Amino acid sequence: MAMAMAMAMAMAVAVAALVGVVGVLCLLAMRFWSRQGTHVKGLPSGNMGWPLLGETMEFIQCLSSTQPDGFFDKRCLKYGMIFKTHLFMSPTIISTDPEVNKFILSNEEKLFKSSYPISVTAIFGKKSLLSVHGDLHKRLHGMIARNMSADKLKGALLRDVNTYASRVVSSWENKKFVKVEHEAQHFTFLLILKQLMGISMEDEVTSLVKTEYDALLGGLLSIPSKLLPKYAKALKARENVARKLAEVVDARREKKDNSEYTDLLASILNEEVEEGSPLPTNQIVDLMIFILFAGYETSSRAITAAIKFLTDHPQALQRLKVSILTYYFSAVMFDFCNGS
């Protein structure tokens, strides 16, 4: 009996000692992690957070809360306008200083080279506008700029805006209420897909891509691990979207003549023929996926905010109506005077 008790006590002491050693090692690891970069001259103050995860979880929680700037405000008060942290498995320096940001952006490709979290690169693609540099970046940027000029968009874009807006609004006829944000996203997605690749709202590709694209965006700002369902689902959705868009690109490329289209894809394919330097299909797909995101998120939010604030301020809405009528009247008179 005494022997058994002695052995039990010895095992308890051994377990306690092991737990203590592990605890000390964890504390030392945390201390080492949090002090990463402190010996590097010139790095700002900050906290690296948990090993590997860093401060990612708190950052994501703030983004989805009613105070998305809370993450930055808290650290600016403690460390200043420039601080270090660790987000999405990457050591990061964040600047909220307008002058510093202006300097960085104006020296892109000179003193600085942009890079993005692993999750962003994986979902948008290694050949997207975010990931490429140098001559290829300039070529892709030039293609977009030439196709998105005011003169080129004036006819096709305004016509599609009117058509798609009318169809979306008419679908509300038998509904008791609608979620404005959802409807703005739906409208924006349809419009951008048409402008980018000529895919109409009646095309079955549209509904499929829209469903998958929402899942794709869900994993954009997440910890890049395939073990996490949200990120794994986003990568799978990315594959599905890329495959469908690649089919559209290949089908249009086989046509040879894209003169019937006025979208970005037509400009890219026509330029390929003129220059004799075709872009790989996956490169075009990555470009489309990124531009779709850039226009989809920003435009839909702007439309939602505009509807909300114009509804709250009827005087502003009335002035906007007068301005629009004046603009259209001036445009009609200009075309009439010029014999158009």
C-alpha cells in the first residue's frame, strides 16, 4: 500500500514537473516571438501576438464588428501611427501616417515592391495584377486603362447600367421587402461580369460564378490553412470560378473575331492578335477574378450607402435628380448640335 502511494506521488511530481517545464518553454517561446525584430535597427514598436497566428484573430474580429478600425486605433494609441504586428502568418508593419503612405505608394517598383498575405495571393492567383511586377504589370495595367477610358465606357456601360438596373428593380414587384446591400451586390456583379467578359445575366455561367464567387471572398482574409473549412472552401470555389472563366476565354479565343464584343476580354484578345504576344489563359483568368473583386466590393458598398443617405435626405435626392436631368439634356443638345 505504502509502495503504491509512493509511486503515485512520484508520478504526480513527475507530471507536475513536466507541465512546469512545458509551461516555462511556452512562456519563453511567447517572449521570443513577441520580441521578434526588436534587435533589428529601425523597426517600429509593436506586438507579434501568438506564435504563427500573430494578431490575426483580433484583426478579423474587428473587421466584422461595428468598429472595424478598432484594431488600428488601439495600437496607434499605444505604439504610434506606425507599428509592427503579425497578420496572416506574415510579419507586418502597418502605417496610418498619410505622408508615409504617400511616399511608399509613389515609390512603388523603385524603393518598395508590393506583396500581400498568402490567402490573398492564393485566391486571386499568382498571375493577378496584385502579384506581378515590372513589364508584365505595366502591360496588364495598360490594357485595363485603355478599355476603361471614359469615351469607351460612355456608350456600352451607361446602356447596360440602365438595362440591368431596370431588371433588378422590376424583380422587386411582388416582394414585401428587399435587402438593399444584397440587391446592390447582385446588380454590380452582373454589370461587371458583362463589362469584363461579355457574359449576360441570362447566361447560366453568371449564376454559377456568382455563387462560387461569394464563397471565394469568404476566405480572402482568413488564416491560410487548408485544415480550416472556410479557407478550404474558398480555394475550391476559386478553382470552380477559374475553370468556368477559362472556358469563356478559350471559347472567345477560338472565334478569332471578337469585333461584336466591347468588353475587356475582347480588347485583350484583339491586342494579342495585333502584337503577336498572347497571354496564357490562366493569366487572363487571374486578371478577371481580381478586377471583378475590385469593382464588385467597392461599387456595391457605394451604391448601398448612396441609397441609404439619399433616402434619409430627400432634399439631396431632389437636387441629384435635377442634376441628372440637366446633364442628359445638355448631352442631347450637344449631340443634336453636332449632328449626331
